[in-house]
Amino acid sequence: MIWFYYILAILLVIISLYHFIVARNYVKRLIALNILGSGVFLFFITTAKNTNTESPDPVPHALVLTGIVVAVSATAIAVSLILHLNKEEE
Amino acid sequence: MISFDLGYLIVLPLLASIFSLISPIRVYIALAFSLLSFLLSVYSFLYTLRDNTPLYQWIGGWTPPLGIGLRLDGLSGFFLLMIGIVSLFVALYSISFFNVEYKRQGRFFWFFFFFLWAGLNAFFLSEDLFNLYVALEVLSLTAVILVALPGYKKAIKASLNYLFLSILASMFYLLGIAMLYANYGVLSMSLLSQKLSDTQEFIYALFPITIALAIKSALLPFHFWLPPAHSSTVAPASALLSSLVIKPPAYLMLRLWMEVLPKDKSLEYLSIVLSIMGALAIFIGSYYAIRQKTIKRLLAYSTVAQMGYLFIMVPLYYHGEILKEAVLQAFALQVFSHALAKASMFLSSGNAIYVAKRDELSYMPGFAHSHPFTFFALFFSGATLIGLPLSAGFVAKFLFLELSIKLGFFLHGGIMLLGSLLASLYVYPIWKECFSSHPTKFYDKPIPQLMEISAFLLGFLAFSSGMITGFLLEGIARG
Amino acid sequence: MAFEILSIAFMFIGAIFLLAGSIGLIRLKDTYSRLHALTKADVLGFGFIVLSCILSTDLLSHWIKLLLVWLLVISYSALVGYALANRKKRYA
Amino acid sequence: MLWQTGKKDMLDLALGLMLFISALLSLHSKDTMKSGVFFIIFGFLSGLIWVRLEAPDVALVEIILGSAITGLLIFKLVKGSKQKDLKAFTFTRLWAGFISFLILIFMLFHLTTIERQDRIASLVFENLHKSGVDSAVNAVLLNFRGYDTLLEVGVITLAIFGLLSLGLKREAYYWDNPLLKGFSRLSLPFIVFFSLYITYLGTFSVGGAFQGGALLAGGLVLFALAGQALPLKASIIYIFTMAGLGVFSLIGLLYALLGYGFLTYPLELSTISIMIIELSIWISTAFLLYTAYSGKL
């Protein structure tokens, strides 16, 4: 099942990369970035499962936790900036 | 006796950022902590001069691969000194700057200023790839907020574009780390360099990492975010962004190429591609800088060009194994001279805008007559950017030229000399305007002394440090 | 043994209700009917599944946790159903 | 390999397929509202996948942060945004497709080089008893790689104060309804208690400071969604938001001053240090995320 998840992670990364480049709308870009992030996290977590030890490797889990919190922080800033921009345009 | 700990370099600025936000005597706290952090930076620099071996500190006592390592060697000590100098003078400048302009932003500025300092120290000390990711994220989020700080539409738009690209780059970098971790199972650079030898899988991971670092350091196809971001914010923030924030990715690139990656044929091709991009960045950045009519955009494009030098050197990183110390010295001095000079120029441009209320070059007052300090700041820093003799920029380019001749990269040396010529073409208009002999009535408006002096001192240091490079680079030379 | 059969039977019944609810959500045309399918059939199906899970374990802590989950799902699905219907009524 | 699927793997396949479809729908739909809804579904499904991959800690954080809070933020955006989704030029589409395809090929090649190996896992389990906590993920998060976490807490504090510094005065969206008010008021104490329990659980099992903090943030946001202000003074919320970074760096500094080294807990003090840090991260994560939603202190 590991390989299925690896391929899923790669697919998520590339479709969201494509849509990030193509999208002209800030909201769509933000969503694309978040999905790209999820793809990268999936890659990490799948790697954690890909060990000989009984329970999965906890290091990627901790790294992904950090990554998610950082991604949410960046999203919060982006949302605030976009709202600000819309207000200026009104 | 309290023993020296690398953690102080990170914790002190972090605590300073909290105190500067919650305390009413913001400016005094900022001043005190800036001085303290500066002294720490100087101490760590002197430490690298005194000690021959690099100082490794395992945080929590956990050695890699389990824990995170901090490393203080000649190169990182030198960069800590650079961060300390630039940040201290920008802090002095900002005390005065936010007193006369942008008072609302001044309330928050110190929080981000110290965060930036902590992030930079963390980045240059770290030797763990994931830790570098978090430090990079601290840097880029701070930078994004600093760009948006003035709050007008142009700045917000620039900052938003910057944020999107920077998140994309971070995700690519993280993907690269995930790929490396899947193959080698370590995150520490020193362990990775042992595991990488005689393998080839790292090439796949190097691809996203290189793209990420190229985006973050505004290498040519990805340079478009930089000019709006660096030119639309307030002067101290521009100075910090253009002189310091842009450097860490290039530094990481150097570390990877010189210390981690093994010799591989495909790396040679990649190094050629990167050096072509660097050369194009020099030409195109300089071309756009020459065409600019406003001083801040000119300086921002000049940053694109100057970053090109760091990437045109990539084949030297690859081939320069035997001359490793010399390569590190050339790199370090180029970064150092550009950081000091560019910070001084942006601070001076802040002075000019403060006087003229416009940022077109043609509105720049005849500073040589009215504000000699600002003029000399622009003169010295401009001379360093061009690389006039005696300046630090000159020594950096000299070292680089010597290296390229020794290793047989004559074309690279030639392009660099051409870049110097182009730099003089875009610095010259600034000097010319300073001597313009038609000062109208508002041109003799006094600039707060602290703003003038800190900009001048930075420029002067950038120029005069060319004369003490032997002392500055001693730590790196000993390896 | 009897418990196991019962557990499987309850799971089956629950699945049927959930399936019916989902089909209703897709097939029904107006909001109120969809809401009806979503809140009523799904909660019933969920209840059966919780019951079947309770029967399949004999740990007290699991029972309590499952019951708490069940209570939570019931209360929030009522709230969500109310919220959706309310919005529909106001902006129809 | 892929074709040797058992009964359990069917669940994985179904989940993965649904995840992919929801991602596609979210990216493809013209309507931004629709994208937001599918994004929330995507986040929820990815949470389920983390559970399947035996990463329950990540699942907790992902469902609350990645799905609920990010989703709410995106909804806030969709309500306030009028930008149209213009169609990109064919040229842009072509080169975007080309680059994506290139990366696809690249990464598929990389897949062939991945081998099953131990990496750091066995080392972590060996040193677990020296870390002061029994849960491996939290041992990595707060002891082995505690320095990362310090910077991470810094990043989130930084982000929230960054958006406060922009000075945007926009009322957060809320629904003024007695039923929701009652429900949120009734459930808040339970959520506070439960999140504290999850935080405490982090010392020996699944759970931890970020997980608990995210949960509490969800409760606080629910409270705010009903149009109610928290019965706390602004200055107290201010202190709460700063607590994580402040306490964490002070503890790091303290151990450095005492001569143990930066963030180096001696074995007998490690559990209590980690507990204090966890509590401070718990409260500050919750209030920072709440502030991210409400947009003001």
C-alpha cells in the first residue's frame, strides 16, 4: 500500500502545482498551495510507514506537525493580506 | 562565570521581540537588546578567530541524527558579524525613522525586526536541513510582513505575490527534504555528506531544493517578485530585506555544494546551468537597474544583479575543492560587502525620500551641498557595489577573479568584470543627482542626525573593511 | 457468538441506513428533503453502527467513549440541520 | 505491490481515490465557494488517511487546523473577495503542464530509489526513556527536536501578530442565533476540559500541545461564530498568545544560564519542563488561532 500512497502524494503535488501556475484568482492559488502542502506531507508520512520497525517512524510525524502549523500560519497571513487588498480596491 | 552558548544568539532576539511588543518603553528595550545581540555576534566572531576548530553544539545533548546540531565555524561566525553590524545600524536608524514617520508601523516594527534577527542567526548557525526549513520560514514570513508594513495597495500586492512564491518555494524545499529523508534517513548536513558519497539518488531531491532556493534568492527566471517587494516598503525594512534576507538561500547553496554533495557528472551540468542563470541575472538585473527612474527600484534591481555573482560562482564551488578556503573567502566577502553597501544605500534612499517626499531620481536633492553625510554614505556604498579599489567589494571581486583564473574559468571572471562596469553605470546617476546644482526650497530640510550618521557609518564600514579583510577573513582562511 | 452475529447485523443495518441517507442527499431535489435524509437516516444509521461497535468490545472505557461520540454526533447533527434549514428559510 | 491488494487495502484505495477526486474538484471548480467546500472535504479525508497510516497525532492536527481553521479562513476570504477567476493564456497552461509533467516523471523515477529502511525510528525508540515523555512523537517534538518546535511556535506567533499589525478592521462573520449561542456556551467547558486532557495525554500517548491547542481553538472559534465575545480582558488574551513563545524561550535560556546548555533538560527535570512548555503552547496555540479567525485582539 506504500506505493499507492507515494503515487497519490506525487499526483497531489503535480496537479496543485499546475493549478497554482494557471490560476489567476488568489483564493484558488491559496487552495492549490495548501493541497500541494498536503501532498508533501503525505509523502513524508508514507516514508514514516516505510520502515522495518514495528510502529512508524515518529520523526516525520513531528516534522509534518511542524509543517502543518507553519502552513496554517502562512495561510492566515495570506488571507489577511487578500482581505486587505480587497478593501483597498473597494 | 556564565559559559558561552550558541542558544543565546537565538533566544535573546526572540525575547527582545516579545518585550518590545508588550512594553511601553519600546525604543530603549530595542536599543538595549540590539546592543546585546550585537555584542554576542561580535563575541562569536572573535571566538571563530581564536579557535581553529568549528564549535558544534548538540541541542538537548542529542547528537545527530536524533537531535539538531548548531555549528559555529569561520564562515558562519563571519556572517553573524555581518548580521550584527547591519542590524545594529538599521536599529539605530529606525529609532529615529519611526519617530518622524510611519508612527503606527513603528509600534510593530521592532517585533519583526528582532524576529528577523533571530531567524537569521538561527539560519546561519543551523546544520540540520529541516531546522533550516523552519528558520527559512521565519525569515520569509517576517519579510512578507515587513513588505506589507506601510499598508498601501502597492505594498500589499507586492507582499502577497512574494508570500505565494515563498510558500511555494518552502513546499518545494520540504519536498526535497522528504525525498532525501526517504533515501538516506538523516537530516543533519554533516551526516548527509558522509551518506551521500558514491550515491546518485540525491540528484532527484536536489532538483526541488534548487528550485526552492532559486526562488527564495530571486535567481533569474524567478526574480520578478523582488523589485516590487523590496522597493515598496519603508526604508529600514527595505534595507533589511535587500541586504540580509536574500542571502541565506545562497549560503545554503554554497554549503550544499561545497560540503554535502559528492562529485557527480550530472552536478557539473547543473552547475553550468546555474552559472548561466547567474550571468543572465547580472546582465538583466543591471540593464533594468540602469533604466529605472526611481531610486528604490534601481537598488532592488541592483540586488538581482549582485545576487547573480553568488550563482555564477557555482562551478567554482564544484571544482574548487582544493581551494576551498579561497572560495569561501570570496563568497563571504561578496555577501558582506553587498549587505553593508546595500543597507547603507537603502537607508540613504530613505533619507532622500524623507527630504524630497518623492522617490524619483530626478527629484533627489543636491545632497553633496546640503547633506554631506548622506552623500558620503551613497558614495562609499556605491563605490563598494562597483568594486572600486580599497573597498570590500573590490577585494571580493579580486579574490573571485584570482580564483577563476586559477581554476581556468576565464569567462566567468570576464562576466564579473563586465558586471562591475554595469554597476558603475547604474550607480553613477545617483552620484550625479547628488551634485545637481539646482536645489529648490525644501532641499535644505534637516534630516535627523541619527538617520544620517547610521547610513554613513554603514557605507563607510562597507568601504573601509576592504582594508582589514585579512583580519576579517582569518577565521575562514584557517578552515 | 451471539453478540458477534448481532454486532454484524447491526453494522449491516446501519450501513443500509447510511447508504439510504446518502442516496437521498444526492437524489432528492429540494433542500428540506435533502436535510431530512441527511439528519434523520444518517443519524439512525450511525446509531446502529455505534451499537454494533459496543457489542463487539467488552471494555467499559470503549463503551463510554462510543456513547460520548454518539451523543456528540446527535447534538451537532441536530444543530447543523437546524442551521441549514434556518438559512434556507431566510434566504429562499 | 499495487496489484496484491487485500481486503484492508480496499479501504486505502477508496480513501485515496476520494482524496484525489476532492482535490481535483476543489482545484477545478470555477466557483470559489465550491472550491472552499471541497477543500474542507479534502482536509477531512487527508485526516482519515493519516489515521490509516498510523499517524493519529498528525490526523488530529490536520482535521482541526488543516481542514476546519483553514476552511473557515478561506470562507472568510470567499465572502470578502470579488475577484473573478480569469482563464489563463494557452501558453501559460502549456508551460505549466510541461513543468508539472517534468516533475511527475522526475518523482516517479525517484520512487524507484526508495528502499524500506529504519532511518531514525529505532534510535528514537531506544532513547525514549531518556526523554521524559513516553509518546514517541512528543519526545521528538519537545525534546529531541525541541529547537524546531521553539522556532515553530515563533512562526505562528509571528504570523498572527503580522496580520494584526496590518490593522485590518473587519468584523468576523457570525450567526446570531440563540440555539447556536446556547450550544457553543454549553460545549465550551467540555472542549476546554477535553483539550486539556488531550494535552496531558501527550506525555504518554496520542495527543499533545498542538493537538489540544488546535482543539481548543476550534471551540473558541465556535464560540465566536455565535457572535459572542470571550469573557476575558484583551490584556489577558494578549498574555495567553505570547505565553508559548515566552515560556519556551525563557526555559531554553534558563537551562543555558544554569550551564546545562540551551534547551537541554536534565533527566530528572525533563518531564516537568516539558509539561510546562506543553501547557504554555496549548494555551497560546489556541488563542493565536482564535485571533487569526477573529482578526483582532
